[in-house]
Amino acid sequence: MKGFKLLAAALALAVSATLAQAEKLKVGFIYVGPVGDHGWSYQHDQGRQAIEKALGGKVSTSYLEKVPEGPDVERALERLVRAGHKLIFATSFGYMDSVIKVAKKYPDVKFEHATGYKRAANVATYSSRFYEGRYIIGQIAAKMSKKGMAGYIASFPIPEVVRGINAFLLGARSVNPDFKIKVVWVNTWFDPGKEADAAKVLIAQGADIITQHTDSTAPMQVAAEKGVYAFGQASDMIKFGPRTQLTAIIDDWAPYYVSRAKAVLDGGWKSTDTWGGLKSGMVVMAPYTNMPDDVKKMAEQTEAAIRDGKLHPFAGPIHDQAGKLRVKEGEVLSDKELLGMNWYVKGVDDKLPK
Amino acid sequence: MIVLRKRPAPSPLWRWLAPLLALALAVAAGALLFALMGHDPLQSLYVYFIEPLTSAWSLSELVVKATPLVLIGVGLAICYRANVWNIGAEGQLIAGAIAGSAIPVLLPGWNDPTALIAMLLLGALGGAAWAAVPAFLKTRFNANEILTSLMLVYVAGLLLDWLVRGPWRDPGGFNFPKTVSFEGWHVMPVLTGRVHIGAVLAVLAVLALWFVMARGRAGFAVRTVGAAPRAAMFGGFSEARVVWGVFLLSGALAGLAGIAEVAGSIGQLQPSISPGYGFTAIIVAFLGRLSPPAVLFAGLLLALTYLGGEAAQLALNISDKVAQAFQGLLLFFILAADTLVHYRITFRHRLSAGEGA
């Protein structure tokens, strides 16, 4: 009899264990770069780990890295779905149409697409207002540069990147109206070799501050070697330039990812469009280092002003390159205009491909 | 020191066994790699090579992935047979994709079956036109086709980049770099799952080239020029014509693969349309002994290493670099086995007088 009881208990335990297993929410990620890029994909992977930490027993996560934007995306997404993932984060802009296609096929799976603009009942989008950080580092650059010129390593001329360049220059010119930037387009998100070359060229042309909208730590390392300052991108890159990094614009996806996974667990997930900034904690500034106290203080004040909504980086008057007034005094650029930004503000020494 | 001596006549048996041996060695090395990383080698090999073959979905994905590899690989096989080294299939793929996409982008109103046929023809023409440049430079100026064809890859990539960011950008796409989505007859008809008629075209290309190489006069010319250019000259075959022929052929097939990918798997033109199919197809061509029917199987095998790599990432948490390392191992063993089929290794203790460098 005792034996039977034990057996029953063991069975019950086994059944409840498998039940718990079955109830675990599987969360999948696809990354465009390697998780070890110490930039964009690395930060998304930090968010994935945060989900595991926060919701431990209730979720399990997995990822596919280095999924190139192109014909492989659909298969990668479908593979995650078929492996039982019910919430899938697609973390690159170029995944957009594939996400929409696969989402249509699997209406019971929730999809989250970073930086895109196409949504569906089971597809939400999210992005962060990196440009708020760009404005701050523009101000710092104008204070710290002796030559009055920064070098900007840019990836692709999409609105997100153009917006960053504009915000940087607007910030810089709020401190030094004659500040200049030189832009080099590397046409890649992640290519340490190309990024390093671009940094060298910019420094050779007289830039004594380097900032980047690409994902590797190579520009930071080149700047450290050449003895100029630089800003980290996407993640805190201080390890790669302890005396070089002034600050970094960090994408902190963790709170958003955890809240979305929780929403699926609670059954309250809805398709939303989230655009978070300093205020919601999606954009975080790394510690202000390697700068005098007065510059640090200015940066902290600007950060606080943006967070409190007292300062908008795209507040008028703003003129474009041709001198046309784009934003009137007392107005700010709307989100819709920011999302589709395809013009430079006055003073950018570069031409956008038309 | 080690000296390679050419064998007078390579064993015909070993010529066919060599790739199988290479495959076996690559699998063994892969198993060792998995074991060193702390994974059960048998389970890893199962996830890698067997599991993708066990569901209808992944079989259809295998065909999708193999389609461009086979289309390009079979063209390159003929090219390499003639001792013409077209390394730029990736650029020809892009050129074909651009040319074929001209119809949905510039003439969106023309949307019936003839439009799709025109797209495919334009794709093949675009690829052939891109391949014509190195062919011309080689036959006219004797320029090295390895360099010229490879360099044109980057030109094609930048041209595509410029088009999708500039003149061909989707006006309703918030300035994002992509063309309009292809609809209706601008999309390849689907057979099952994501398998589109490009797969049928690939098989047809293999069969046609198999026949031509085995029976046709053109196939004989290609083989002769490749094996013995002087003999071919005396036999009345024009080397220049063969160079032109194989370049145009392999370029057209790569271009066809490009437009089939864009109109099939992707559905629009965007900055990156191929994860290096044009380069992977070089491995496919060699793994297939430069013989059309074997290229078909080589294409499926290489596609399997991609799918298996992805499955292993999910099931075993193995980095995607393992898939790349595995493809590298495969190529290494194939080339090594190939060399040993054609050459004998002899050891000599010292150089005889007069042979020193």
C-alpha cells in the first residue's frame, strides 16, 4: 500500500512537472548580428537574458543570430514558430515584410518587430528615441572638440540615421554655432574593418571626436589609439576605451521585453506601437566620463530637461540645408515627420542620396 | 620535403569516391568539433543532418535554399570545366535581380503571365550582360577573369544599393530602402510551402546541361578547351567562343537565380538579397565534380548544412559559426581529396644539386 502511495505521488509529481513544462512560454529572438557584437544585437540579447531572469520558471528563451536581411528571414521566423515559440522578437528593420508574412500564417503567435512601421493584430512594433541621446552627445562634442569638428560614421541613409545626424548637429550648434560634422557612410550595420577605416579617415581629416551609428566597437578602439574622444553606440563601450569614451547611448530593451513577455503570460498582449526614450528608460546614457565637471553638468541638465519634456531636440526654428524653414519657432517636429525624416538640417556637410 | 607528382591517369573509381570520402571525413571532423564543445556528437549530427529531412516543412525549405545554389552551381560547373574562372556569380545574381525587377518597379500595370516570363528573361539577360564584361576583357585584353568578375560583384552590390535608396525606392515606404512589394504575376507561382517554380527551372537547367555536356558538340568544345587548349585549337574550336559561351551561360543562370529569389522568396528588391549564394555555389560546383547531375545533390547538401546549422542553434545552442566552420571543413577535405586523386605525394630527404632555389 505504501509502495502504491509513493508511486502515485511520483506520478502526480511527474504529471505536474510536465504540465509546468508545457505551460512555459517560449520566447524566440532573431538577431541581425552576432550576439558578441557588443552593440545592437548584444543589447537585444541582454534583453532576452533579462526575460529569463525576471520570469525564470515561466519562460524559456532561444535565439538565432546573424540572420541576414533577405530570403532567410521567413524560414528563421517559421522555424521558431514550429519549435513552439509563442512570442517572437525580430530585431532588425529589414525583417519587416517577412514578419508580416509569417504573422499572417500563424495568428496565435505574437510578433514584435523593432524599428519597423508595419503592424497587424499579432504584430507590435517598438523602437527607441535614440535621437534624444544624440542631442546630448552633440552638445558634449561641441564642448570637448578643440577643432570644432566631429566625425560621424553612418550606416544607411534611413530616417533613423538621418534623424540621429540632425539631432547631433542641433545639439552641437546649440553650444557652438559654427560646429561642423563630417559624415562617412559605410553601408553596413556591423563591419569592424570598414568602421575602423572610416574612423581613421575622419581623424585624418581633422575630426577630434568620433561618433558612430554602427554596431561594432572598432571606431572606439581606433579613437583610443589615435588619442581622440568617442561616444559608445547601443551599449556601454567603456571597456574598449576607458580614456576615450565620453558617454554612450545605451539601448535598454530589458524593461520592454520583460513587460511584453509578462503581457503574453497574463493574456493581456495587444499589438502596440512603442517609441520610448530617456523618460521610459529605453534610452539610457552611460556615465559621463573623461570630461571636466562643467561639461558633465551641462550634459546632466540637458538629459534631465529632455526626460522631463522641457526640451525637445527638434524644437523650432529649424532650417534645412537649403535654408528653408522646416519647423517654426515654438513648434516641435511631429513623430510622423521624425519617422520619415529625409532631409538634413542646416550645416550638415553631406548630401543625402535622393 | 614533400613533392606532389602528377599521376599519369587518375583512378576513375577514386574520382567518384573522393567526394564521398571527403564528406565522411568532414562529418567525422564535425563530430569531433561537437564533442570538443561538450555536445553529444551523435545527437548533434542527428540535429544537423537528419532532423531537417524528417518533416515536410523543412524538406520544402531545403528545396527553397537549394534552388539558387543549384541554378548558379550548374552554370559555374560548366564554366570551370572550360578552365574559365567566373568568381563573380554573386554580382551576376544581383544584376539579374535588378534587370528582372524593372518590370514590377517601372511598369507595375503590366501584370499578367507574360510579365513574369519577361521578368525571368530579363533576369537571365541581366546576369549574362554582367558576365559579358569579364568575358570581353579576357578575350580582348587577356585580363584575368578571376579579378574582373570578382570586382564586378561589388559594383553590382552598390548599383542595387543606389537603386533601392534612390530612384526605385517605394514612394509609400517612409524612405526606407526597398522597392514596392511585388504582387500578382510579378511573384513566382508557388508549388508547395515556399517552393516556387524556380525549383523546376533549376532541375530543367541541370537536365539540359547534362545532356549538352554529354552529347552536344558545344559540350565537347567546352571539355576540350578546358583540358587541352592547344589540341582544341588544332581541332578547330575557338577558345574565345568557349570563353564567351560559358560566361554568358553561367551569368544567365546566376541572373535567373537572382530574379527567382527576388520574385520568389523575398517579394521585393532590397539592399541585401542574397546571403552569398554566388560564392557558396562555387563550393557546390566543386562538390558536384563539375558535373551537372551531381551538382544537384551538392546543392541540396550545402542547403542542408545551412538548415542544420540553424536547427543546431535552436536545439543545442550552438553558434552559427559552427555551420560556417563545417562548410569550410567540407571544402577543405574535398580539395584535399581532389588533389590526392590527381597527384601522388612523395617524400624526398634532400634536394639534389642544381634543384635548390
